[in-house]
Amino acid sequence: MKINLTRFLLSTPVRLLLAGLICASPITTQAKDGQAAASMAKAATELLASLDTEQKDTVTYEFGDKTRDAWHFFPNWAKRSGIPLSQLSKKQREPVMQMLTLLLTSDAFKEQENIRLIHGLKKDLNDPNNPRHLYFISIFGKPSVESTWGWRFEGHHLSINCTLGGGKNFSVTPSFWGASPVRVTKGDHKGLEVFAREQAVSLSLVNSLSAKQKKLAGIKSGKGPGPTASVSRKAYLPKSGIPYSGLNESQQKQLKELVLVFAGKYRPELVKQIDGRKKILDTSSMSFSFVAPSGDYVPHYRIQTKEYLIEFDNRSGGHVHSAWRDFDGDFGRDVISEHLKKDH
């Protein structure tokens, strides 16, 4: 895999997100994420209004339903909540795509499309039931800018979860992105690739480590991110890997950029809001660990802070599982708790 890493680190999306985390105006950010929340509630309401009674019963759940925590990234032989795109008309799919557009950057929106496409390439792409359409939308609670609600878009190797505490405060974890394969080598879509950045930046970082640094950061194996309802800090303590302070300036920059590859899948104004609650680039508690590469990719790596966990697993070189988790805030548990404290 050949990527111009310098060009990536200086790319507009990454620079804008980094700048946003450092100096964005809180007033401007609140206005933008407030607009996103209102537009998202409107799109979800439009979707629900377009459904018949049976479809609506399939899509909607009470916010407190235990199904909200029951996410996974397995193929569709495993039971999944919601209704798939294959059972929605072209018109009904529009608000679903609008919700994703409001949540994700343009690059990330394209990435989820590519992930779905990759999983459909072994079948007839023109078939309405092609696997790329077997991705499900679920809505939890009543879409509103006044009350807490959430939604999930999920299928094989993809689980995008959004919670809006009090209708305005965003949570986007658990955030799971994967694919198999990660690179299309033949056919009309030859050359299509996903997760190139995650692999290129991590490989560059690992290759830049000294023997002493590699000894500190190296781990023998990693289990990879699993579809658990929550992540226990105790399971990841004592923390493995090399601390941020143990890296030189260039390596520190690469580690921060690697974090932003994951957080940067979501729109900058939403990431800024989340960062305002709990710092995403918390270098005081950040560490990096990895399983040593045997080729041109890092088979497993982990980035951990006091609040967040990022795991990337690609042990075969062509089958990726990756996740961004919040120890206390998956499914918006932190924003819901804060909302209840303030308003009740």
C-alpha cells in the first residue's frame, strides 16, 4: 500500500478537524451542531411518516429498550434490529441517507457506501436484495430536539450509533467500521480500497519507533474490538503500550493524526461538541500499543486514553475490524446522565 503520508497529514479535512478541536468558537459550534440535531430529527420524522404500520413497528423502539445496546457487526444470519434498505423504497431511503450525511463527513459517508459495495460484489449489484442493501435502520425514542432519542445504521462490518441527549448533545460510540476484503483486485471496481489511511499512518508510526520504543509499545496479541454493550476499563488495565510522552515530536503528531482518522469520520462540529465534554486528544493519558507487523501492515493496534479506546485489527492483512469506544459514554450514557442531572 502506497500513500503519501505527508499529503495525508496536511490534508484539508484533518487540518480543519485538528484546528476545530483547538480553537473553534463554542458559540459557532453550538449553532452548527444545533442545526444538525434539528435536521436529523426532521429527517428521522420524515422517514417514520413514510412507513406503513408494519414497517414502523419494525423500525421503532422505546428509547429504554434493551435492543438499543444489542449491536453487532456479523453477517445477516444473526438477528438485527430495524428494517433493511432493501425493504425501503428509493424515496424512503432518502431520509436515511440524509441522517448519515448529517452525522458523517463526506469522506466517511463515501466509506460506508464502499464498505456496503464491497460486501455486495459477489452478488448481482442490480438485485434489490443484494447484500449492500441489507443494512438496517433503527430508531430509539421519538426524534426531537427536546427529548433524548437515538438511531442506528448497521449491517455486516458496520455499526453506526448516534444518541442525542436532550435532543442536542451528540454521542457517536460505539463506532464500528470493518470490511473483508479491504481492497478490490478485479472486476469493474478494481482498485477500490477502504482503511488505507488507518493502515498507512499506523505503519509509518510503528516503523519510526526505536528498538526501545517498540519494546515498550509491543504486545503479543490483541483480541480485536467486540460487540459488547459497554467496555470495562478494568479489562484494559494496567494500560499497555508506550505513553504519548515517550514519543518524539514527529511520532506524537502521527499518533494524534491516527486518533483523528477515527474521530474524524464524524462531522467536525459534532466532534468538537464531544471533545468539549471529554477531550479526545488527551495526550496526558494517551498510550499506543501494537502487534509487530510481519509485512506492510500493522496487524493490530490500540490507542487508549482515560476516556476512550480505539482498536484496529487486521491480522490477515485483508479483513479489518475497528472500533472507537467510550468507556463511560457508549450509547450516550454520559450525556443522558448529565441531562438528567440538569433537568430533573
